Amino acid sequence: MFAWRVDDEIELRLLELEHAGAMHRLTEANRAYLRRWLPWAESETTLEQTEAFIRRSLQQFAEGNGFQAGIWYRQELAGAIGLHYVDRRNRRTEIGYWLAEPLQGRGIMTRACRAVVDHAFGPLGLHRVEIRCATGNHRSRAIPRRLGFREEGVLRQWAWVDGRFHDMVIYGLLAPEWRREPVRGGPLAASL
Ligand SMILES: CC(C)(COP(=O)(O)OP(=O)(O)OC[C@H]1O[C@@H](n2cnc3c(N)ncnc32)[C@H](O)[C@@H]1OP(=O)(O)O)[C@@H](O)C(=O)NCCC(=O)NCCS
């Protein structure tokens, strides 16, 4: 439904059912690493569950309540990024993301995330973007820091993941704090 070029290497595409096989294979290949931080990686293990996730995200997109996009890096599916919800009344949203383990360290997620923040503050007209990371998830925490988010607080033992409770850091960014740049090819605007 949309393909959104971030730069010469990265493209975001709305996840659709045709992507279920590739998404499932990618999560299978990365499950041991993903389950350290993402609870669904432990509980959603079948192709049918991936398809159900994509159906839910398409519904979410149709309702204007966020989206889930695959990240293609040099034409290869590399991970996913999305808005968990869009709260219109309070004009805020929260970004979530993951990347295949071997593709870490190339700035793929920082670049994808920057594009999604651009979109949230640009076409979507939102006022606040949040990213929540487990305190021990240093790679994830580096992303909002790189993008200028402010660390706002820690929710103690907020999530049960991989057999233990994790404290969660909330990063927040407000529209006036974001250095605005034009969104490159933002077809999301038409639907969200
Ligand atoms: C969180 C996660 C996406 C971070 O991945 P990442 O590869 O560290 O992040 P990026 O893709 O933005 O890459 C940043 C690295 O690329 C480097 N880089 C290279 N080119 C870059 C560019 N153009 N822009 C920014 N950074 C760049 C950075 O210096 C950084 O290097 P470092 O790892 O040596 O510090 C990944 O670890 C992951 O998916 N983890 C498992 C799931 C997870 O935790 N999800 C988040 C839950 S809150």
C-alpha cells in the first residue's frame, strides 16, 4: 500500500500478507536475539501468528491508528518499524522497531526512525513522540539519544521479558524540539 524511500539504501513498506513468509523467516533466524527484548518473539512463533499480526497492523493502519512497516535495506528485508498507536486527542505516538542481528551497526534503524519521526511531526501533525527501551538495551537506547530525544523517566519493573522484569526508560521528543526536514516521499500522509 505504500513504499517510502528513506535514502539510497533504505525503503519502508507497509507490511502486507505477501510479506508474511519473509517476515517469519527473518524472525525465525533472529529469534534467540530478539526474545531478549521483545516479548512477542517468544510467544509468536508460527507463520499463522505472523499473518495474524500483519492483519492486525493493516486494520490499525486502516483505522488511522499507526502502522507497521518492513525495512528493506539494499532490497533485502532487514527488520520492522512502526507506530504502536496514534493518540489524536493528545497528538502523541510511540515508535517500536527491530532489526536483524547481522545488520546492526550500519545506522539502518537510526535512519528509518528519523524518517518516521519526520512523518509523525510533519504530515501526521503530532506533538509528541515516545520511544520506550529496557534500561539494559543499550543499542536501542542509543537510537532516541542520537535523534535528540530527552530521557524523561524510568518505569520500574515495567515489562516481563525473557524470564525477568525489566525497568523501562521513556524517551520523549516534542515537535518544537525536532529539527524539521522535508519528508522524502511520504505516501503515509494520504492514509494516516
Ligand atoms: C535496537 C536495534 C534496532 C539497534 O540496532 P543498531 O544497529 O544498533 O542501530 P542502527 O541501525 O541505528 O545503527 C547504529 C550503529 O550504526 C552506526 N552508523 C553507521 N552509519 C550510521 C548512520 N548513517 N546514522 C547513524 N548511525 C550510523 C552508529 O555509529 C552505530 O554504531 P555502533 O553500534 O558502533 O554504536 C537492534 O539492536 C535490535 O533490533 N535489537 C533487538 C530488538 C530490540 O531491542 N528492539 C527495540 C526494543 S525497544
